Amino acid sequence: MVLVSAPTIGFSFFILKNGVYMLLSCLVFALGLGLLLYRNETEKVLDKQNKL
């Protein structure tokens, strides 16, 4: 999601000059970053539980 939405943000800002499309792209980008962070945190928690 992050790899797809990053170029989409630039394309919508510089080429299309469409604010609504850029806002949607930014939301997808932020959601992708949040999911990556959540995945990394859950893996750390699971690793700690397995070591105990």
C-alpha cells in the first residue's frame, strides 16, 4: 500500500492538481504505515511471550 500510494501522491499533486485525489492517497499512505507499525509491534510482543 505504501509503495503504491507514495507515487500516487506525487502524481496527483504535480500532474493532476487534484486535492481530493491527493487526500485519498495520503489516507491510504498513512493507513499503510500504520499497518506496518502495528505488524512490527505485534511481532515483538509475540516474540517476548514465546521467550517466557
